[in-house]
Amino acid sequence: MRKVYIKDLKVSDVLLSHNFAVKEFTKKKGKTGKEYFNVTLSDKTGQINAKVWGTNFNDVDQNAKAGDVVSVTGRVDEFLEKPQVIIEKMKIVKDFDPADFLVKGERDQDEIWKEIQDEVSDLKDKAIKDLINKIFSDEKFVKKYKEVPAAEIVHQDYVGGLLEHTYEMMVVARTCKNLYTQVKWAELLYGVLFHDVGKVEELNPTGVTLERTKSGALLGHLIQGLLFLDKQFPKDFDAEKKDRLLHMVASHNGKKELGSPVVPMTLEAILLSAIDDLSFMVGTYFTHIRKNDADDRGLTGYNRYLGASMLLNDY
């Protein structure tokens, strides 16, 4: 059977035992007191709202939960001018291809990782070089570092997204190093590599969905990152240099209203914040055009992070 992806679903389509990942499966009660299930189905092209009405309760597996893959039979209706799946039958399946549900980056991860390691090996600042290598010597950590997305939905929201986001920033940072010769390169590279390290614990690719962990919800990636990094410094590490390194992580969002407890106060912190914002904006653009259709003018819907509709060029 041909795989049907969410981005291609249209009102009046009929679904016959098509597989989707479950992001939400919640029983609710309507205004009339009748119960129904509110469901969010997803795959690597996006997500769609779905409903199970009471007349179909006996034909759906009510043990379904976020992270499960389910076979869905039903139809696509319209609700509030958007497609919505009306599920008539649904059962949990174990035989599926994970590639249908989790998007992966297009760049070769092994090449990216080698380039990062080569850059670290060329550092002249031995203390920072040793610190980075110590962190990257933890194989369990590195596996997560390579797998987690850079964000849940906004930018680089796919497996390996953090690694690609970091790589993009490193490439731009090299230009800044050549342009502004005063830059402490080892410090800026440290900031690039670990500014979002808290995402390793905040976000978790679980089988076929991306989810926010409990600690991620309670603390957020910035605090998690600072707590993690503070533990990595040896006792004899230069105290002022340590403060500068942690300052970059604390200030990388650029403004207090964007979540940073402090604003950038060093050259390296200013550059890190600007480079991070550039990768964020470009990544958000590509995520937005991947998930949104354009009108006959080539314009997508409004994106609140970019502050405008985007022109859909042929990339």
C-alpha cells in the first residue's frame, strides 16, 4: 500500500489502514456531555488533528499513547478551515519504518562530527581544549548530542538538528574569527559547541516522536546547560575564564525577554548570540517552508518567529 503523508492529505480523502505516530491521545467531554478522543497524528511531514467519536470507541485501541504508531482507517473532514481526520478504526502496530516518522538532517553527520573534532584538536588554549575533549569523551553524551533536535517545532526540528545547528554556527564563527582578530577563538568555539547543550536533556527523540522531558519542562535548556557545564570544570580551572565561558551560555538568547538572565557582555558572547540568531532565522525559514504550502503568489502563511509570510523559492 502506498504510504500517505500528512502534508498530502486533503479534505474528503479516505484512509485505509495507514500508519501514523501518535503525539496526543486524550479523552475529553464535549459541551453536550458526550465523550470523545482528541488525537494528534504525526509523521515526518507534519501533524494533523483527529477525533474519535463515541460511536467508534469499540473500534479503536484506547491504550494508545504518545510515541505509539497506529494504523488508522477513517476519512479527512474539515474543521475551522483545516483538514481533520475522523478516525473510525485504529490499532497499535509494531511493524513500521521509523524513517516515516522522524525527519533527519540532510548533511552527513559523520563528516560534521569529524570537522568539529578537527577544529577542537587545532585549539591553542590547552585548558579549553582539554575541557571540550573531556565532555566529548562520554560516549553516551555524544550519542545524545548527535541525535537531539535543535528545537521541537521552530528550527532544525529533526534528528541531528542540534548537531547541524552547531556546525552551521561553527562555520560562521570561523569567518568572525578572521574578521575580528581580537576574538578569543577557543572561548567562542566552546560557546558554539555548548550554548544549547541543555537540549540534550530537554528534548528526547523517543522512537517516532520528539518530546520534551519532564526536567526539560521544569528547567528549560538554558538552566540545564549551565548546570551540566558547571560540573565539567576541573577545580584548578581559571575562575575568570570559567565565568566568561558560562556567561556566553547564559546570554546566548541575547535579551532577557527572550529567556537569557543576562545580556551579552563580551565580544565572544555578542558574536555567539548573533550567530545563533542567524542560524535560528535561517533554520526557521526552511522549517516553515517545509511545513507550509504557498498561495498563487508563492507566499506562505504568516510565521510569528520571522514576523512575516515567506516567499517560497525553489530550493
